[in-house]
Amino acid sequence: MTAQTTSGNAVATTTAVATTAQVPRLVRFSGTLTDAGGNAPGSVVGVTFSLYAEQNGGAPLWSEVQNVQVDKTGHYTALLGFTKPDGLPVDLFTAAQAQWLGVRVEAQAEQPRI
């Protein structure tokens, strides 16, 4: 599965690779972070990643916080599930429903879900 979204100042690409018998435990997620002025932080930034069943509202089905390295253009890559001993929960993928990813940078509001 590959998806790319542009929303305001966020551009994100997700890629998950799985064979017919396997469920991904880690999902590579790449995005771009900029502040309100369009400037990239260009350093390590704390980011909260959350998966939801709904595009708006509702409690997260899963969440984790990672410190991501952001380059001078604002690009970063994270492995979702990396901070958890078993990666992403298998039931997130076996429920046969859409998942929405929310990304929140440190003390900022969560970006629109993708």
C-alpha cells in the first residue's frame, strides 16, 4: 500500500509491504514538517503518531511517540511500531476497516489525518 497526501504544510507518504501470509509489524512513514512560516526544524523533533478508525474525532486505536530526525528541507522517515516490543498490533490490519493516521509534532495541534 502506498499513499501520498498533501494537506496544508504536510506531505506524507506511507508504504507497507506484506505477503499474503504476513501482516506488517513495522510501517515506513515519510513526511514533511514545517512551522507556520514554512521553515523546517532541521533537527530531532518529538512526533506522536496515532491510528484512528474515523477521519475526525474518536479515540486513537494505537499511538506512539518517536523522536525523528528532520533534514533541512523538513523531510523525515519513521518506522511506525518501532517503539513497541511487538510493533503494530496485528488486529489493526485484520479488522478490514480503513485506518486514519494522525501526526502531532511536540506542542502543536494534530495535523489533518491521512
